[in-house]
Amino acid sequence: MRSKRIYLYVFIPSSPVLPIANVLYLLTTVISLFISSVKRMTLFGLGVFMSLVITQIFFTQFRISVWCFFAAIISSVILLIISTLNANPGIKSTPS
């Protein structure tokens, strides 16, 4: 018996509001990581930004699930940041 593949697509209609929503989403999820007081959050922000770019270019139809997959992998950077902060409490933030 031959299996059938079922693909579910998210339909996003063309709208003048959509580019504005994308920019706001980018600002809140990526840019804020670059201005964090925790030094290594820049590394996490870079990973999130690169995964967003790769997903947008190569996996446009499956954007949500692929970006979530990348986010799961990049979450290991958060573990690295937390373990570094716990090991060296003096490097928690940049000087004010």
C-alpha cells in the first residue's frame, strides 16, 4: 500500500500590514538580544537571526516548523550562557 503525504500550508494573504508585522517581530525577537546586558546573548541573537535568514531563503513554505527546529537547536546556546553565568557570577552583565 502506497502512503500518501499530506502537506498543510499556512496561507498568508498579501497585505500591506504584513511587512510591518515582520519588522516588528524581528525587532522584538532579534534586535533585543543584541542590546541585552548579558554579554553572550549576542551569540544567541546571531544564531536566531541567521536561522531566520536561512529559513526565509530556503524553507519559505515551511517557515514556522523549520524555524522552530532551528530554535530548538539554538536553545543549547542558552544552556551555555546559563552555565557560564553560574560558574562565573562576575560576568553577568556589562558595566553600566
